[in-house]
Amino acid sequence: MPSFLIGKVLPVLTFLPLTYLATQFLVGHLIKSGVAVQLRGQCPEVLTPSAPFRLNYFGIGPLDKQLCILVTFFSHALKSPLARPTVGHLLSIFPSFITFPILESVREGAPLLLAFPAIIGLLYQTMGGAVILPIYWTLFIIFGDPQGTLTRTTNISAQQAEGAVVAIIGGFVIPTLAMYITVTPRIIAAWQLFPVWISLFQFLYMASATTPKSSLSGGQIILGIHLFNFLVSAVSHLIVVLSRFGNLGALHGFFVPSLKPPRREKSTIATGTLQFLKWDGIIIAGSSVIATLWFGRTLEEVFGLLVWNVVASAILGPAAAFSGALVWREIGIMITNFGGKP
């Protein structure tokens, strides 16, 4: 197949339909089940004691109302005994997917179109990661360097890699733990802006750190990030599976969303958010795993990635499979461009 079709046409045909499916299953189900109306009903135009999530977050009416809807969504999900374990699992594997756009944005020679991960992050916070991430993968494969073999340098400095670590910990991990533990409206509202906090921590670190704090190279730090994400994602997946081992119904109920929206008369915000998050997780993970096939430089490598993704996803979960593919890609970049010495 001509490289133009593989590198330009096939990504569009592969990922944009996933964005369409995401809008149908995420937004469409919220509307058809009546949950969207319930969410809006919790967020009136004016502040009132009967609407505990309609707070004066920023003092900007439209923004505060949008935050109210998001806070209502996550508050019900986090307080629901049925949905909370799913939220915890998704939050634990999410760094596997948000790390990649952050690192690629600082890689030397990265296209301007992919240089602002905060914009991508804010879009998937408001529209759903399952809607936005397939679009990101389309753009990355077409305009980026999925194989890491372009003539431009593909280096990430140690300082930039350290900045990414600090940004992810300060901008995502800490706010996520605070939200999951406290489940308070203002903390949940602050978490919605984690792409901004990540960029802020990254900027502050790069502005203040004149030299790297570690003796490791940028490539070694990146490998450490992907390996850590691999371990966390694999452990989270195994905990879910082993705690329900032998109970196919429980496993199916945890991972697999409904193809049909909940019935209006039986739908609640908690059940609606659970279905939303399940579809969100499946499409985010699925699109990311599929995107790794473009990391392969030969047909043999593509086949190897396909086998890895199928086997690793089944045993360790798709987030771990994705992180494992990122480790392989980064090692390939190190060997190709730097003789194994990043």
C-alpha cells in the first residue's frame, strides 16, 4: 500500500469514525437517557441553596455553570458505590494516555499543531477524551513522527523530561488524589482544569531549573515515565480482574458499557455517568492502542505490535499495552538517532 494512503488517508478513515462513535455513545446516550437534562437541572442560572454544585467558582456566569455540570457529573460518579471503582481505575490508567501528548509537544522539531497539549486537554475535559483523542491521533500520525525516524532531531532534553515529570505529578496526580479522596465541589472543579495546571507546572519548572536535576538523560527519564505508567496500569487492571476472577458477569459489568442508553424512567445521574465513563475509557484506550501500529517501520514490526497489543491488552489491560509500545518506540528512537545513547 502506498505510503500516502498509510500515513495520510488511513488515519482519517480509522480514527475519525471513532470520534463519531464517541459522540453517539457519550453525548447521545446522555441525551437519550435524560441524564443530560438532569445534569442541567442541577445547575440553574442563579445561585441557590437547593443547587449545592452551582457555586461562584470564577464569578463568570457561563463558565461557572459549565463547571457546575462537570462537578455534578463527577460528584455523582465518585459518590456512587457502583461507579466509584470504575472512576478510580480510569484515573489510575489515565496518565498512560495524557503523558504522550505532553512529551511529544516538547520533542525537538515537533509541529506547531501539536505543541499545545493544554488546548487538547481542555477540549477533552469539556467534550470527552473519547471525542478528542482520536482527532489527536489523526493529526499526530499525519503531521508528527510516529516512527521517530524523520531527518530532524527527535531529542527531548533531560530538563524537558524532568519538567514533564513535575508537571504530571503536580498538575494531575496530586489534584486527582485530592478529588478522589475529598469529593468536594471546589476540588472537583479545580481538577477539571488539570491541563492548565500541567502546563503551569511545566512552565515554572522550565523557567526556574537552569540545569537538569538528574544525571539521567532525557531518553532515560522518558523510558522511566513509560515504564512507571506500564506498571501502574498493569497493577490496576490485575486488581480489577483478580478481585472478580471467576465471575464473568462482574467482569463484564465493570468493563463493558451498554450499547443502548439507560431507560429514561430508570436512569440516574450516577448510572448515566458510569456508562459515559466506560465508553470514554474504551475509546480512549482503543484509539491509543490502534495508533501504536503506526509506530512500526516495517511490516514485521507492525505485526509484532499487533500481537503485543492483543496479548498484553487481554492480560494486563490496554493502558499497559499502550505504555509498553511507547517503551519500545522510545528505545527505537534512541538506537536510530543517537546510537543507543540518548
